Amino acid sequence: MANAYKGVSNGNPISACVFCADPTALKFDGRMYVYGSNDSQQFLVNNKKGSNGYGAIKSLVVFSTDDMVNWTFHGTIDVGKLCTSWEWRFAASWAPSVTWREGANGKNEFFLYFANSGGSVGVLTANSPIGPWRSPLTRPLIDGDTPGVLLATGYSTQVWSLMIMERDGLPSVEVTQTVKERSSCLATHA
């Protein structure tokens, strides 16, 4: 049995022993899937103390439920390992967002987007909401080199929040950039 690091009063009804920050949810086939930043990695690096610098978070966690009471932990998605072809471009995985569609071949396709240490946006794909996941690209999906994306320079800049929307039947990733505590919509990428 895993140690409970968080009590019920700490407001995490999904799990008392696996941290799940920045959660996002997807309803699929009668189940709710919740994906989040794996803050447990940073907690362990910090010798189980409360300080969190987020630099050691290189995976995401996945839970699911069919009744919003009983949760199944499906494990971690090792984003750092999946994105090794990115070389220096991969730093950390935070704040995921997820969507799915039925592909042209009739198979389900799942797209898991994540903020890459605040400097870019990555994507993983799978044929199931619990994986196995793979990185279809050898670099981030959206970064400062992406046409139409203008990252502010000379400021403390982070590409942070992601939101997936559907526009004219196509998925669209809305990316928000934070510059000196001011947020604005940075780009829409379909």
C-alpha cells in the first residue's frame, strides 16, 4: 500500500498518494479519464518536502472512473523517454490537454498535448485513452519557430495553458503566453 502524502482535507479525491496537478479530463466510452502533471516526481526529488520548482516533472499521470467516486490509476506517461528524439528541445511536461477523434481508418486517435517547460507545446498520440503513447514528431508541435507564433523576447515568457477546441470540425489548440504576469492568446494551431 502506498503512503498517503495528502489527506482528504487537502482536496484531492482522486488519489492520496499520486499527485496530479494541472488536470484535464476526457469522457470516452462511458469513462472519465483525467490526465495531469506528475508532481510526485518533483516531490521525490525534493526529498518529500513541499518546495516545487517543476523542473523534474518529465511525466504525466492518468486516472479514470465510471462513477466519479472509484478511481483507477493507469500509471505514468514517460514523456521524457517518449520525446528523446527532441534532443535539447525537451525539458519538462506540464498542464496536459487531451482530445480524440475517429480516424479515417475507423480507429480511435487520441492526442495528448502538454506544455514543455513553458517554452513550447508537445503532442503525443495513441489509439487508446491509456496508451501506449508515442511522439509523432521529432520536435515540439508549437514553439518560437512555428510560423504565426511570436514569442515575446526580453521578458520572462512562458507558453503555459492549452485548450483544445473544435473549429469547423477540426481540432484547434489554443495556446496562451504569459509575459510578466500578463496573459494573452498566443496562437491557434490546427
